[in-house]
Amino acid sequence: MRATAETIDIQEILNRKARRKDLLRNIIPFSGLVFIFVFFTVVTQGKMLSSSNLTNLISQCFSVTIVAAGASFVYAHGGMDFSIGPSCGVAQLVAALIITRSDLPIWLAIAACILVTVVTSTMVGATSAYLRVPVFVVSLCMRAICSGILTVGIAESDIAIDYARFSGFNSEVLKAVVLLVVIGVSYYLFEYTSLGKYEKAMGGNVVTAFQAGVVVKRTQIAAYTLMGLCVGIAGFFQLTRTAGVTGGSGSGLEFDIMVAIVLGGFPMMGGSAARLRSVIIGALTITILSNGLVLWGLDYLLVNGVKGLLFLIIVAITYDRTNQNQMNFTSA
Amino acid sequence: MLTVKKISKAFGPTRALIDVDMEIRRGEIRGLIGENGSGKSTLASIIAGAQFADSGSFELKGKPYAPRNMVGAQNHGVSMIIQEMGTIPGITVAANIFTGRLEEFTRFGFINMKAINRRAAELLQEIGAGDIHPETLINRLNFEERKIVEIARAMVANPDLLIVDETTTALAQRGRELLYRLIRRLHEENKSVLFISHDLHELMSICDTITVLRDGIVIDTLEKEEISVDRMRSLMVGRELSGSYFRSDYDGSYSDEVVLEAKRVTSGILEEFNLELHKGEILGVGGLSDCGMHELGRVLFGIDKPITGSVTLKKNNVQVKDPHVATKNNMAYVSKERDREAIILNASIKENVVLPSHRQLRKVLGLITRRSETNLTNKQIETLRIKCRNGKQICNELSGGNKQKVVFAKWLGKESDILILDCPTRGIDVGVKAAMYKLMTELKAQGKSIVMISEELPELIGMSDRILLLKNGRLQAELRRSPDISEKQIIQYII
């Protein structure tokens, strides 16, 4: 039997369907972002677009986006880190202590802030890689350690720094520049260098990556170090904005990142479908959502609950449940 | 017995079955053949209720038949022994056999394990595997015994139609004979068998009729007197293939230069193993599956670290201590477990092909351009004739043979000099097989060195300059290339 006109037609239809599915997968997160933006602009009668709120939005999306860019390397290889919130808090604590208790220059405080998160994140990655403990467990332990340190650090009282002295760090221009640089560098590393490609390959099949000569442990740890770097940068800006350290410093960051990952259509288990733009879109979406909900009149204390619910719904819809065994069976 | 009417099925944009019509008579042993991706397993699993057709219908014993799941199909009298389903670990043989049917042994919420064990023992006895004890934990059985348990599971409901999907590839002599006996018995009881296999000789000896599938279409159905290996082969591939596809020369020469040396390597079952691989040599390594040859491949490439001894690349005197060092020194490794180890199924052809070649593609600041990746990939797609839409296609959508080509492509694109191939033609069809053999011959001519680990004796005899035969982790014999080597001679050494 030859390929008749009819069979060619059916093939054409199937190809078109597959292309449409691909297109949809790419478009849904983006249109979700646009929808949420328009929706909240309408229901808040334009409050969303007021200049004071836009300023707010920029600084809110600033930390989530920067951290998400770094986290994409971790999630791309199938990793995760629950410790970034508390470790961000500790980094702010250390920086605040340097600023308030010593005469050391500001750049040293910044360096210390970044160093703290780089060290904690790298330790999470390295411990998991070398001791062969699931990163989930290691990062929970690191989370507990960091929360402990933060609690002790502010046991006597919250630490306040002089807001006026650091107002330069709150300029939107500086933030926009830092944001663009971080996104640009991450994008390059993620999409155009071995680092990003290896992370994705490991997320796809770590055995294959290893046998192709990828130094798996080093690549894994590099992702955590990079994320730590981003957390540290975000941490210092947060410190200057809130002008102090409290028990809540940095908290919720890891969850915001996870929601950003799923909202943007970034695969939770990493792999080939991971795109940096997905996390950026996700980060913007989650920021606008949190901001919009509060503007709309939702009690700030309830925002986290709503995020949790949303997270569950999106994961339930998008989670890739086909494991490789099943694949083999159905496509054999 | 069974009438298949216009069955169609698609996976995404890939059409697995296109309007398949087929009739299986009572008492008939029907063979089903086709290259990988031709749709035979898909058809079998739809008949057995493991998947659904997009359109079309079945008639079983004159009545419409539309199974909702495998147990449902079994209750209608259709059972299947699946290619790679496996057993459930952690529970007993008997529990495995009666998986999904425990209600039949349940009274007031309690399972009568005694009755299950008794029935399982009877069943195993019936199929000629009385030595497998029903209360044994499945984990304690070896691979072949587990496969036999699967056969028992298929026989639970006393099927009228038994579907055997490439089961014999996993079975050694004993298991095969058991299965053949079973098939003959079903035939005598006027029941039917649908038999799927890659082994054309096997098919010829047991089947009454053979249906050939190609690209999801029924090409032909051969009656007993029309069946011949050449006929089946050319129908499957769609063009004439010459009788032999191995190397035609018997010049087993290679350079004296040693490129890779293993010295007193102990790892797993391997004991103090020595090996020298020369430039331009195809070194065959053969034996039974658990003789240590697969371990040898892993140690040579640095995947497993040997307990004693070392593997050395002679050119720069470098020790192969991990795959990173190996790939850096232009070594390649094709794993026996293709889907699990050698390929990223959810990634594109391009991502797979480029993966080991980053070092060559890197420019300033570590930049790897899209264009350099695409060029490398397209060149390989062209030379290896990988059947795909383009380099962006996801590997999961490819057929087995084409996936294997992708695995080869990634190492050829890197221009590897030393290739460790573990069962390079496992589970791929004749057309691709022939291409692989031709490729190996070309690589040898270019002065590359190949270690070919294989469980297939004709392949070892047909391709190797030298054959190392292993048994229980030790070297048993070394044979030089010659037209006189027979399979019988080899079997003597390895069993």
C-alpha cells in the first residue's frame, strides 16, 4: 500500500495538531501574564498603574526575578532548594551587623551578604552531590539552620539600619540596570553555554549526561552557587528597602520561586523543555498577582494562602506524569 | 477467532497504525513481524487491552470485542506476555501471577493466600516450571525465571488467544522450549497464538502464517509455504537485501599499535582481566549475559571504577578514571540500555547529538551558537539517514532503530577514535542493523578501534577481527577472524 492522498491528509492534520500543542504550551504562560495584568488593572480601577504602585511593582518583582533567574539552573537539572528564604535572611542579618556595629565600608557589607548565600547554597548542592543525600532533605536542614541563626541574631531586638544612607540602592534606575544585567548574563549562560545545556541534559537523563562526559557533581554544584549569588544580590536590596532585619526577612522567597517556576511553564523536573524566559514570565506573574490581590482589597495575610492554592491548581494541571517506563511501553 | 477491522492509532504526530485489517483463525499460530516502529507492539497491546485504538473495531469469536483493560481482555480470553513489562518486586511469585485478580480469592475482605499459592503451583506445574516455588519473593528469581512467571500470569485465565510480544529475546534455551511447548499445546487445543519476534528463523519454525507490518500498514500475510527468511526480510524493509550483511572480507588484520589497555581489572564478576585493543581493530567480546562482558564495557569507559587494576589510553598514557576523561580522549560508549542510559528521550535529536561535543563547539566566552549545533546535527542526520522531521524532533517520537542511530550520531559527530559498543544492534531491525555493520566496517577502515560486546554470535563471528570469549568473569578463549568459526564452537567455550 502506498501513501494515498487520504493518509497524507491525516498525517498533515496530526502534524498541525502537534504544532498547535507546542504553540499553546509556549503561549499560555505569556497570555496568563497579560491576562492577570489586565484583570487587576480593571478590577482595581487603574490603581495597578499608579506611579507609586509601579515603583512598588518594580522593587517587588526585582528580588523574585533575580532569584528565579539563578534558580532556573537548579530546577533545570531537577534540583530544588527550600533554604533560600532563611539564608537570604541570614545574609541580610550579617550585612546589617557589619553596617551597624562596625565602620567597615559598604561594599564589604554587600560582599558579605552575597558570600553568605553563596556559601549556604553551595553547601546544599555539594552536600547533596558528595554525600548522595536527596537535595530536598539537605535544603530542609539548611533552612532550619538558617532560621535558627536568624532567630538568635534578632533575639534581643530587630536590627534597623539608616534608610537615608542607603536610599541610593532604592533608585529604580539602579534596580532596572542590575535586573537587566542579571537576566542578560543568566540568559547567555543558560541558553548559549555548556553550563545551561548540561543542566538541562542532567534534568533529562543524568546517566546519559554522565556517560557523555558531563562532570555531573561539578555542574550540579555550580547551579547552586549561581543561585546563591542571585539570592545574595536580592538580599542586599531587600535590606536597604526595608531598612532592617526582622524574623520575616527573606521568608517566603523559596515558595515564590517555586510558584514562578510553575506559572511560567518551566518543567518542575527540569530537562530539555526548560527555558529561562519561562521563569522570568513566571516571576513577573507571581509578583503582579500578589500585588494585585492586595490592591484589590485582599488581606495581606491571606495572600500566601491564595498562592498555595494557585500553586496546587497549576501543578495539578501541568505536571508531567508520564515517567519513562510508561513512555517505553506506550511507544513500543 | 479474532477479526481486526480498520484499526488506527496515532501517538502525537506519529501514526503507529493505519487501517489495519487482520484475521486470526482458530488453532492458528500467527507471526507478526515488522521493523521497529512498524506498529506491531502497538497492535498487540491494543488487542490485549493495554491501549486504545483511535478508530476501528474488533470481533472476537463472532462477537464485538472492546477490552477496557488487560484484565478485561483476559476475561474475554485474550492474554499477552509483554516485551518489557516485568514483574512487581517485593511480593511473591504467586501474588505476581494473580495481580489484579485477588478478588477471586477474597472472602469477607481477607485474601486466602493458601488458595492463591495452590493455584499458582498448579499453574507453574502445567507450563513446565514446577521448580519455581509460588511463595518465593520475586526479587530472588533471575531474569529468565521472572519472565516465566510472566508467562504463567498470561495463562491464568486459560486464554483462547495468547499474544507473545518479543518474549524470547529475554529467554535462554530452557525458557524458550517451555514457551514453544506451551504454544504447541494451545495449537492442539484449537486455540490461537499471535507471536511477535525479531528472530526470523524462530518465526519460520513455529508459525503457520506470518503478517508483515511496515510503517503501520499491513504489507502482506504469508501462508506457511510462502514463508522464507529472505522474503520476510525484504517485505519488512521494503527493498531487497542481500543475504549477508556482515563484513565480506576475512582479512582480520589491524595495526600493531595498542590504543587501549586493561590490566588485571577486577570489577563485579570480572577477575584480573587483561585486554589490548589495537588501532583499526574490531574486537568482539562475547559470552552469556552475566559473564562479565557488560561490566567490562563499563570499566573500559570509566563508568565503574575497578577494584584492582587499571585501564590506560596508550597514546598519552592517560588512565581512564571516569567518562569525562574518556570522552576528552575521544572515547565513545554506547550502552546496552539505550532508553535508560544512552539517550535523553525527552530531549531533541540535536540536544542529544551535540551533548558530548561541547568542547569542540565552544567559542569565546564559552559561546555555543545555534548554527554550529544545527550544522553538526544535520550532518549526522544526513550521513546516518536518521528518519525524522528535523533535528528539533523529540527522540521519544523516533523508532528504536532511529534512536540507536541518534546514539551513534552523537559519538560520530565527535569523531571518536575508540568506540566501546555494548550490544549495538540490540532490538533494532535488519535494515538499521545492516547500516550499523557497514558503519563499523568503515570506521575500521579509517583506523578507529572498536570493542563490540555482543550476545549475538553471528554478529561476533561476522564482524570481529578477534573475539574474546568470557565465562564467569574470566577469559575463556581468544579466536582470530576466520570463515571457519562456528556458533557451536563458541557455545562450547561460553557455557
